[in-house]
Amino acid sequence: DAGITQSPRHKVTETGTPVTLRCHQTENHRYMYWYRQDPGHGLRLIHYSYGVKDTDKGEVSDGYSVSRSKTEDFLLTLESATSSQTSVYFCAISESILGQGFGTDTQYFGPGTRLTVL
Amino acid sequence: EDQVTQSPEALRLQEGESSSLNCSYTVSGLRGLFWYRQDPGKGPEFLFTLYSAGEEKEKERLKATLTKKESFLHITAPKPEDSATYLCAVREAGNMLTFGGGTRLMVKP
């Protein structure tokens, strides 16, 4: 299994409070991603990082910010949580974006964080 | 509009009853199609990557195939432990994946 941990694994919070989720990897992979998974929508990309301090937006980035100060850690912050952000959040990592012939573009997922915003 | 559609949404099989799951896509420039398995309460587990039409990959009772418009995940003589949700995802430019909604497979003994 890829060395990816997420913390916390479960969190219940109230509307309007800030929340930070952490993803930690031991694989030294360059790329890191945050997804959310909701019934009827599947997995959707929130933000991703292509290096320390290098991040970009995904499909559903509104209301979320990210930071990556070290290769191994990627943080997802909800500045002011809303009920629509209740979801399961997954972190993923990949070695590169080189595909065929290299096979290093596979994304490996962490165990997830279940977040409930009341 | 949906770029990746998986069917059926749910599939119930008897142990040993072979079948196939479908993933159809409409992306213009495919850079890779990925299959994952997801057990309840866990993160997706990587199964296969396919890059070119005609490519096939196998792992135990699973075989993935790819055409220009769709991919199939064939399950031969499934066992109860194959019960899970199977996800497919496609990659166009960069490394952003677009996921389908998944197929929930239940294999009864």
C-alpha cells in the first residue's frame, strides 16, 4: 500500500468554523491531490499540488484552500465550513504525470476523512 | 455533460457467474483510463491503467479492455470477496482525472 495517511479520519464540526484536513505521504511523490466523494457525483478534484508551494484549482475549488510547505504534507482548509461541504475527502498522490511508457501517472489514494458539518 | 459513464450502477451476481462492467467516455484526447476498486469506508485501490485502444490487462479474475469509446472490466467466476464498487477514471491533459459514478458489485455465495 502507498504510504498515505489522512487526519483526522472523522470530524464533526459546526457551520462557520474553520477546518483543516491533513494528508501525509512517505513516498516522496511530487504530485498530491484532494478529492471529495459524494453520492451521485462520484469523486471530484478540489485542488492539486505539483510541488512544494505549487498548487492549482480543480473542478470544485470554491470554499477551499490548500497549502504545501513540505513534499510530504498537503493541507486542505475550509475557511468557513458549510453544510454543503459535508462529504468524504480523499487525498491522492502520484509520482509524475508521465503516462504510457513510464507508468508513473497512477494516483494512489489515502483512506479518507469523513467530515460532517452541522 | 457527463464525460465518463459507468453501467450498470449496481450488479448482483451469483458466485461463479461471469459478467462485465462498462465504462464509456467522451473525452477527446485520452491520456489514460484507470480502474479502481473501492470497499466501503476505504479509499480507492488501483487496479489497472490502459493507454491505447486494443490494450488489455489482467489480474486474477479481472480483465480490463479498452476501445476508442469505452472500457470493459470483465470478471470471470467471481467470488464474494470481489464484492465492491468499481470506479473508472479518464485522464486528458495534465494529470486531472475525471471519474465515473461507479458500479456497485455484489457477489452472493
